[in-house]
Amino acid sequence: MAVEDAWDYHVATGNPLGRAKDLLSAMSLVLRARVMLAIQQQGKGSLLADPIESDPLVAEKIRSASAEAKQAAELAGHMGRGSCHVIWAKQAEILTERHGIVWFSPKEASKDQGAWGALGPFTRSPFGPPHDEELTWLELSVYDVTGLLDPIPNMGVEDEKAMAAMTEDNHIDQFIARQH
């Protein structure tokens, strides 16, 4: 892996340079190639999208899988904050199983984005972060899932039960911290 790739990934995602190098090194060759292409095409400032989404040969299948995945998530009650992870997992499953398309979600391409850098103090923010393109923010949403989930050590954020438990009804508060 070229040092320039690690630097470009660092700039695009905001990950510290050493972490960017480690994340790129851990990626499969296919994912790394697509991430680097996404960085060239999209630059910094947002989650990276898999470049195949703009390929005319597969774009419609990707959009269709996305719509179907959203509908499936809604029917299963997985809507609201964090539902994108459930939707992306279902979308990838549809694309792989039905069309043999390997698609990487923005989470896979933008690994650890939002979990980086020094943070300022957390403050309560019911309306989310300020809309200032010069600053970056970490959002923390708090949900009360007491009685909805059995204690599970090391539960991942993509766990379906955890995602289903986080609804507007049990959303307690939201906090933000400025990232430096």
C-alpha cells in the first residue's frame, strides 16, 4: 500500500494517519481499490459511496435493492436513527444473492469515520449539530432499552435486536461534541 493512499484516506475520513494506514491494510484488495476510487471521485466531507453505484450497468440494480431493503426494514420496524446499517446489510445481501454484485456500504468504505480525532466537551443538543461545513461534530444519541434487550456482552451496533430497540419512543436525549 502506498503512503499516498494512507494520506488520502486520512484526509477523506478524518482518521488519524496511523489508523488510516491500519484500516486500509486490513481491507480486502477489492474494497481498498473501491475506497481509493471513491476518494478520487468524491473527495472529503461525507461518507464514501461505492463507485459502482455510478456504473450504468449496475446502478439500477443498486437503487432497486436499496428501495427493497428500505421497505423490508420498515416492515420489520427498523426505522429511525441507525436504521441505515440494517438497510445497508439487507441491500448488500440482495445484491450478492440475486445479482452476484459485491457492493460495499458507506460504513465499510468510511470505516471509523466519526470515531476519530480529539473531542470537545459534550453538550445537550436536541436539534443536532450546527450546520457549519467548517466544523465536524460527533453525535451521541441516548436510548433507554431497559427491558427490551437481554444483556449481551460486546453487542455490535449492527445487531438487529439492538437496532429494533432504538426507536423514537425510547429516545432520551442527544448530545454533540466538536471534533478537532
